[in-house]
Amino acid sequence: MTTLMIYAGANVAADAAGTRTGGVPLVPSEFRWPRCSECAGPMQFLAQVRLDDLDSAECGLFSIFMCQNDPGLCDEWDATSGGNCAFVFGLDQLAPAALPSGEDILLAETSAVAYVPMNDSKNYGEACEQWSGESGRPQRDVLGQLGGLPAWLQADETPICAMCGLPMSFVVQLEEGHDYRTAINFGGGGCGYGFRCRPCKTAAFLWQR
């Protein structure tokens, strides 16, 4: 089964607690806004995913950031270059983050997400085509997939946890978005991939095109 993430409109609060793309990240009190290790500028917040959407036994928030200060020059596509980062936060005492000064730290739109399970599809690509055909909506309204298997555009780049040395578990695949004017920058037609190590509570992100 493939669980598609479908664009459910922009009528959602920027600090909504649920899974969404864009808006303001919900973070613990000790959080410090991540900065790119190459240009030292503040990263852009991309999305947050409730882990109990993925597994009802889980309790956490998966959040993704990526440098957009000088797109293409900071290796923001790589999981280990320091041009992006991901976090797993506990759900206790989260609050909207204090925003750093700078441009392009937030997406131009906060997008709500609806989940649509595609039980009869063999893979993510087939699920997108099937959903579009059945719903009459454009495939661009697919914002990604939750769990399942990553649909790599290039070779498998599953990150290795720096703490335990084991491959991380796949959490989410993100498309650029439903509107090119407010889209995430994955190089034009790319996809982002979020992973975590459950025992070590570490996370990683990368994108391919």
C-alpha cells in the first residue's frame, strides 16, 4: 500500500500542530534555528510530519530544514554536507519557533495535507497516476508519500545513522508542491526524502532530481 499526501488547501494556521508543508515550525524551548554549515545563513523550514500519522504507537514530530540562501552552491541536496537537516521532536511543550532575520526562511504557503491510501497500487508512481485519474485532480496536487518505500529518482541513498552505523528508516517523500510559485526548491522536478533512526532519535534529509 502507498499512502499519498494530498494538497488539502492553504486554509491552515501557520503554526498548526498537524502534518503540513510550510508555516512556522513547532519546536522545543531549547531549539536554535539551524544554519547552513557552508554559508552560515539560516535554513528554510520545509515541512513537519506527525509520526503518529505513520505509526499510531509513535509520538513525535519530524521536521525538515534546508538552506536556500544561495541555491545550488551549498550542497543542500546531500544528507551529510550540512546544507540541510532534520529533527525528531517530542510532542511535549512545543511552541512556534522564534524566526531569525533573513530572507527565504519560510515557504510562501502553508499547505494542509490529507492522506489517501492507495491499496491497489504497486508503487508510488503508479499510485500518483491512479489517484489523479480517479480524482480528476492534477498529479501536482500530490505532495508526497508517508512511509512505504522511497521512490528514488537516482540511486538508493538511504542515510546511515552517525550514532549506531545502521541504515535509517524511511519517513516521508516530498514533492516540490502544487504551485510552482510557492514550491519547495528541489532543483525543478526533484523529490526530498526524510529518514530517522528510531533507537538513536536521529534524523536526516536529502533530495534528488
